[in-house]
Amino acid sequence: MSDTLPDLFTPLTLPCGHTIPNRIAKAAMEENMADQASGLGQVPGEALVNLYQSWADGGAGMLITGNVMVDATAMTGPGGVVLRRGTLDNPDVRTRFEQWATAGKSGGASLIMQISHPGRQLYAAQGVEAVSASESRLDMGSDTLSKLFAPARAMTGDEVRGLIARFGESALAAQSCGFDGVEIHAAHGYLLAQFLSPLTNMREDEWGGALENRARLLLEIVRSVRNRVGADFIVGVKLNSADFQKGGFDVRDATQVVEWLGAEAVDFVEVSGGTYESSAMMGESQDGRVSQSTHDREAYFLSFAEQMAETATMPLMVTGGITQRDTADRVMASKGVELIGLARALIITPDLPNRWQAGGMDSGPVQSVGWKNPALRSLANMAIAKANLRRMSRGQEPKRRFNPVLASLVQQKNQAVQTKRYKAWLEKDAG
């Protein structure tokens, strides 16, 4: 048994007083598995319950859900789950969320709902208007790929203030359904990251300009959430260490934002990076290359987290390509890092934490597509991940390898069906 085993499997008490049974977290992945056929809208169902039951049985100390949207007209994907004010008025819908929470917590893990708004990273086919900090559009490296996403207009001041309330309302709703906490998504180029980045925030009001103003929305949302849920509910933030785009949000900015978050009763900060335009979160370097070195490919945000730890007063969580036990131990030995996030490794080996706790050195090997085009490569890797998520939701064993072209085509077909159902629901019920 590894000498560092007590580090990974020692409980962690967060600032709010909640204790996590070990230091391994299932990081968020985009499931897009709302039970649209239920007639209840964008709600969790059997697929998500089965998926989280599998991870609950796997031994991680904390499970973070994929994006749950705070606005029905702002979805990272047409099969996403929505939790906003009024969602739980229908008792059947409330039951769906409660069942999801029960499954996720059944193995003793703390269950965290990631709450999010995509901003300009919104598919044009969904037929709704995209908003952002400023007027802009994604540049995916080709007109064909860029046109998959809707052009965004700048949010008004009233809309920004309304968004702050939406996040607080969604957090309170998650708490009422039995979730242990929420993670506010301010990374990966989603809306809050768009406000943080000088590349996408060109505002001249109190929400733009200097970093203090660009960070104002995130800080106000944290305050709104904490005011709604009270002192003993977990409130985390997912933050980019960098955009990995010239002139964008960088690690110096992130270090300052972490310092400000330290005054806001935040329980943990998850360190990530990249945007849809620069997919560092999928294991690529700043110039878009996929590293062939396991050491470089795994825990690729660790060096940034070590810099951010200089100002952090809350636990830091490092996510990014971790599949091996020795990498996890290396991360846990780093100053300020008290949680490790496993994502795609837990699709391949959902019980990896249990195997490590038993003394094994098993890994969760992840298939990586080697296509030259970064955007297509990222989309193919996500399609492969979603193919295995669907298998797990049906009780099937994960597969080690997929044909990336076939997986991408299946994902496109599924997304087309989900888009049709989402648009029909939105027209009928979202109001």
C-alpha cells in the first residue's frame, strides 16, 4: 500500500463545516442526459440516476454534476438539465431532482451541483439568442465550425443583475432537493469567464475594464448564493487558471481573483483552463498540441494551481487529465492542493477510487483523438466521452476505444433529436 494513501483517503473538512470522506472528486462532465421524453421538460431521469449511482458506488469523496443551467434559454447543450425559479413547483419535477440527489449521495459522497450559463458558447441550432459580456462570436478556426454557435449581444445592466439573482435561486433550489452544495462555473469560456477575460469583456460600465470590475459579477454571484443557502452549504467555484489565448485571462489574474474569493466564504476553488476556442481542458497545450508525455498530459493545471495557492485561503482542487495513482499522489503533495478531480478516467473506470483505496495502482486510460484540427479533435473527444456516459447510464460496461468518426456522427444525430425536443418544450412551457 502506498505511503501516501492517507493523503488521498483522509477526510477533508471544508470552511463551511461539511466533511468530505476523501480527497478524490468526480469532476464535472457535460452529460446532456435530461429526460426530455418524460413530458416534464429538461429534468433528470433514470439515465442520470443510473450514472450517478455508478459513481456513488465507485468511492469518490465528492461528485460534481455536469452543467445545470440557471436559464432555460441559455443551454450548453439541448439535452441539458435546467433548474431555475419555479422549476420545482411541479412535485413530479421535484421528485426527479431528489432522486438524482439520493443516488449521488448513496455511497457517502458529497454531491455538488454545478450551476452555469454558457453565454456566447451556445449552439445556433437551439434557436435562442446568445448573450455575453460584450458583442462577440466564437472563432473556432473555420467559418463552418464558428457558425455552429450563435452570435452574442452584450447583456444590459438589468440582465446582469437578474443573472446574479438566478444563480442564487438555482443554488437554493439545489439545496432544497438534497444536494450538499453547488459549484459556480466561471471557467471554460462560459459566461462568467467571458466577463473575467479582457478578450470578451469590452464593457465600459461597472462590469468591465479593470480586473476588479471584470470579477465583480462572479463575486456578486458568490454573495447571492451564500446569502440564499446559509453558512453550512458547500459553495465552490470553478475558475480558469488561464484562457490560453494571447491577451486573455492569465494566472496572475486568477491568483488575484482567488484572493478576492477568499473573503467570500468560498469552500473550494477548482483550477481548470481553456475555452471552446482553446481546449486546454481536453488535455492540449497552449498551441493546441496534445502532449505525448504522461507526466505533462496529466495534471496539466498543477503548476498554475501552485501559483494560485500563494493567495488561496480555501482548498484548491486540481482537475485535468489525471488517470494514474502516482499522478494523484504527486498532486496531493503540492502546496495548497487538497482535492483532485477525476473526469474521463471515471468513465473508463468508475470504481477507480475504490481500487486505489484497496492499494491498487490501476489507471483509467483515456482515448485521445489525434486529429490535426483542434476544434474537431475536441468535439470528437467529447463525443467519445458521451458515448461511454450513455453506456454507463444503461448499465453497460464502458468501452476502452471508439471509432471517433462514428462516435461524432452518433453524437450529431443525438444532438439533433435533443434540439428538436428542446425547442418544442421551450416554445410550449418555458414561458
